[in-house]
Amino acid sequence: MSSVTSYQIKTHLQGGTGFPATDFLGGVYMNNTTDVELAAVDCDHAITVELKHDDTLSEETGAFMQCALLYTTVGGQRRLRVHNLSLNCSQQLMELFKSCETDSLINFFAKTAYRAILKQPLKSVREILVNQTAHMLACYRKNCASPSAASQLILPETMKVFPVYMNSLMRTAPLVGSTELSTDDRAHQRLAVMAMGVEDTQPLLYPRLIPLHNMELEGEAVPSPLRCSEDRLSDGGAFLLENGHALFLWLGQACPPELIQGLFNLPSLAHLQPNTIGGSQNSV
């Protein structure tokens, strides 16, 4: 972990006036509109940046981005780390949707929503998320998709799971106005997500479902995750559901006795004490 003085990002369109960074999202402090300051930074801390362009994009030269991080190491050394990135540009909306990264989008929407709840009612924030999602999909349908029935849902290939992500986001603790959730729990998750990178928000909103009943006990490989759906569960199986913060073990009613014996030292699932079971009688 290192202490940080400032973080800057500069962008430029070849032959143009550039496309400035207009917003920074994360656990940061900003004394002005360009410098981002952090008390410390580590591998688990990420900053989401929103860029805006008013100039014409050139497909030939593309766009260039430079990020500079000025920090002090634990040994007291002052260092400057610079990252340069070259990006392709396209004037075709279809190409934009083909290159869309759903995981990055939902990270951005989660952080903007979690910041907005400090100043706006939850209902308004949720409505904004729904309207933004509908606007993006309507834009694709109008400009990129083939004519179809109005009742048919048309989604770009890269955004087929985006509505699922958005629905999960609106069900998270900070965006649910329930009295059953404590203020501490909502505040904790809000602060955690504000510092998350793309790879962390993805399982938080779409948990990994890992089958354990076919796992080789002597092997080191972890079974490939399944689609997180109730249809994937089976009465004779054991599944691990994890989202990066919590683990849930799901055991089917017909789970093999030897598996129950090995996990809990009990002859069958029926011998488990009620206080060991969370949710339904199938979930342990």
C-alpha cells in the first residue's frame, strides 16, 4: 500500500482539442475538477472515469489517453507512474455496440447511482437507472437492429445480460428502501462498491454458482461456474454460491449421505440442526 498525492488523466484526439475527463468515481477526494487525491492506494482500489468528446473522431489516428499517478512508497520514495493507451475510434454506432463492455458499464452505473443516493431520493435514482437502460436499448433498436415487432425485446449481443445486471443493481442494499436493512449495512456496501474495479462488481451483481458434487477431491482445479439460475440446481447436488463477499452452500434434498457425512459428520441432511439452515430447507 502506498500513500498518494495526486492522480491525473489527460486525453487527446489527434488533430483536435481532446476529450476531457468530466467525472471521477471512487473513494477519492478532489480539491478541484482535475486532480484526484487519495490517502492510500492498493490493488483493490479502482477509480472509474467518465470521458466526454465534442470533437470529430478520427478512425485513422484514433484517440490517446495518459494517466499519471504521483505517490509515495512505504519506503518514503516519491514516484511517478505513467500509463499510455491508444484507442480505436469509429463513426459507426453498430461498431460501438459491438465493442461495448457490459461489465464496465454496470460498474459505472453502480458508482453513479451510489453517489446519487446521497443527494436524491432512492425512487428517483432507480427511475434514472431504468430510463438510462431503456434509452440505450431503444437507441440500438432504432439505429442498428432490423425491423421487428414492437413487443419483441431486441438486445445487442454484447449487452444481452445488461438488463439482468441492472435488475441486480437495483436490488442491492444501498438502493433498496427497506427497513429490514440496517443503515450500517447499506453504508458499508456503498463505500465498498465505490472503490471496486470491474472484476469485483461483476460477481457482486451476478454471483458465481459452482457445482461441488462432481468435484475431484484430489485435484486442484475448481469446477467451472454455471449460469446463476434456479434451473441449474438439482436435488442431488451441492453448490457453492459466492459473490466476492459472501459464500452460500446449497444442498439438495437428495444430496448423497456420504457428502453430508464428510461435510458435517452427520448421516443425512435431515440430521442438521435448524439453526444451521439459512433460507429454505435446501440451503445450508
